[in-house]
Amino acid sequence: MVQHFLLWRFTDEIRAGDTAPYLEQIADSVATLSQIPQVLSAGIRPLLPGGEWDFLFCVTVQDITQIPVYQNHPLHQAHQKRCQDWLVKRTAFDVQVLDNE
């Protein structure tokens, strides 16, 4: 299996206030991604305040070839559109899940 991680940063305007309502809306949007056949799981975790990033997103697929299929799926594209105005920066990385994990 492969886990596709993204670290996200909210806009400065959102960061200056309460991020909880935005995290809730993003979590609801992320929940729709589990309807994509290639997605085994998807979720977010808020990060502790004061750092460069605000939350971690993770989606799990069976293998690396499924990442572009997931990324091009209409549900993923709709998720991106719903959240795009709230986020200004991201970094992404993929992790191979070992059999013994």
C-alpha cells in the first residue's frame, strides 16, 4: 500500500481566527473521497498551533499507480475546488507501507 500525504497551510486570514470550522468542512469534504474506488482510506489531522503547517491530509491506495487515477477522479477535483480558497501552501510526499505495519 501507499499513503499519499499533504501538509497544508490556511490563508493568513483564516489562521488569525478559529480554524475549527474550516477543518470540519474539509474533513466532511475528505470523507467523500472514500467513494473513489481506488481509495482505501482518507482523512485529515490538525497539527499543533505555531508551526508552518495547519493540518495533515492522508489518502491510502493499494499502489503508486493509483495516485494519478485518484487525483483525476471527479470527486477529488470537486474536493479541491471546495477548499481552494482557504489554502495557500502545501507540500506532498508518498510513503510505501511495509507489509509488517
